[in-house]
Amino acid sequence: MNIGIVCYPTFGGSGVVATELGNALAEKGCKVHFISYSQPVRLNILERNIYYHEVNVHDYPLFQYQPYELALSSKMVDTVINEKLDVLHVHYAIPHAYAAFMAKQILRDEGVTIPVITTLHGTDITLVGKNPSYRRAVKFSINKSDYVTAVSENLKQETQNFFNCGSSIEVIPNFIDNELYKNQDGCDKTALANQGEKLITHISNFRKVKRTEDVVEIFAGIHKKMPAKLILVGDGPERSKVLELAKNSGLGRDVIYLGKTTEVERILCLTDLFLLPSESESFGLAALEAMAGGAPVISSNAGGLPEVNTDGVTGYTCAVGDIKTMTDKALYILQDEAIHERFKKAAQKRAESFDIKAVLPLYINLYEKAVNKK
């Protein structure tokens, strides 16, 4: 099967999931063609069956904002025709599903029919989609897709409720490759922590919705009761504010900022507890990755997080902004080695149900259904 995948090429959850999906499909013998404005960060470009098609957007003085959707639609058309694609799978509604509709119309005039699958990842619905400037376009893009998937039951319900969609939506959860989190060289913590110190980790894009200041406050409560260090991974607009808060709280030396790194699996292997107190989270891929690495998770109960982090089993889910409860639950897990080990094993077991080997067949079945219907 020849599959076109359109995604953002960044460290964000939708781009990572799309890229890992493509890599796995290529290993199964599918020819996978990535279409984006730059090479996705996790793409195994030198592996067999992987192809990358760059979208070139030329800079014309006439345009204040360059028309990426037009260039993307044209590249989709060229790739479908030249590579004889069987299906287009676009991740993120705007602008990808919108551009895919335009490409489909152009191809129809060329006598070519291509099914389009749109996967909704979260902020394309909860943030961009609810903006009045984009709402009608998002709804149109969803309804004009041949098949629509969402990464959680919560996101499916929110999409249907807000947009009153005519399209049915199938839930196919995000996934990870659990093998990546095994055999991490013994998980030697000494590079980051002293003997007896607990390692607390947070990974995000440091936007307000992630409530990264809450992360520092929860850590401060843990820090008062036991030796600990906080590892911050990622980057975004709230980074400077968070680091300043840590410094002003007297935590500066025990807060380690690692920025954007490709060694996420190794960091999570060293982690004793993961914090994700987000205001909104359609799935919580970072929480799932932490659980695969053996880290119990303290998270909010927002969005799809309870579908991943089982309260009282793999960690705890608490009300958004309830720093005291999150701190108390964190201390409960960390202060007793037997309790911590129980939560750790449960987290790893839970992560196995989201392994790529379990989720990949769901996408393959959907592709086959789309192609056969064509």
C-alpha cells in the first residue's frame, strides 16, 4: 500500500505520533510518503519505504502571510499522481484537512480519486477549532474527510458536541513503542541526582495550558519533605517565567532545565515521578511515555488524561489547579519504596496496552477500508 502522511514536523505530539506511525508502516512493507514543510524530527529517512516530499512556499512581497495551504495542496496533488498513492492520512485538522479537501477536488478533475483520513489530536479542536475565525473551516474539513479519527474518547465527544459533526469519529489512541524504554543502560541516576535524591520530571511545550508554574509549586512541596530534583524538558513561551519562579522560590540549583532533547526515553527511565497538571490535554502522550519508562504520574483529570493515567493505580488524577492534593499524592507515592514500586509496575503494565503493536492494526484496517471503498 502507498500511503501519504501529512503532519507538522515538530516535537509536538501530533507530529511525533504521525512520524512513528509512518516508520512502523514502512517496517510492515508499506511505502510511506511524508508531506511537510521540513523533515519530521523523528523520521527514519534512510530506512526502506520511507520518502519525504518537501512543501516549498515561495516568499512573494505581495503576501503578508505566505499561502502555505495552496502550496501544500499542490504538493499533495503532485505526490498522489507521481507516487500513485492509495490514501492520504492528514494529522491535525487545520490546515492539513482543509488542504486535503482542495487537493481531492483538483485530483477529481484529473480523474483521480483519493480517500482522505483526518486524525484529530486536540488543539486543532480545543484551541484552533473553537476560534471563531476558523470554526466553520474546521467543521467543513472534518465533514468533508472520508474518515475521521480522534486520539481519545474525550476528544471525540468534545468534537461532536462542539461542531455537531455529521461525520462519525473512530477513536484510535496514541501509542508508543515500549521497546524504546527498555534496557536503558541500567538507568544510572548519578549524572543528574545525588544518592537518595528523587527525580521529578515534566515534559511539555511550556504553554499556559500546561500550567508549568504548578509543576514548580508541586515540586516545592515535595522538596520540603525530601531531597529531590526537578527535570524540565521542552521549550515554549512560559519557559523563562517558570525558571524565574524556581529561582525565586530558592529551588534554582535543584531544577535542571534540559531544553529540547532526543534522549527522552533515557530521562524517563531515571524518573521517579512525572508531573502533568495541564488545564487541557486531549490524550497526554507525555504521561504515557513516562509510564512506559516506569514513572508513576501525577496529573490533572482534564480531557483524556483519565483514559491514560488510572487514578490510584498508575498514579493519581486531581482537579486542575489543586496543587495541594497533587503534592500530597506525590509524597504518598515517593515516601514509601514498596508503594512506589507498586505504582511503577502498574504504570508500565498500563503502557503496554498502548503499544504500537496493538494500535497499528487499527490504522491498517482503516486504510484498507478506505481503499476498498474507493
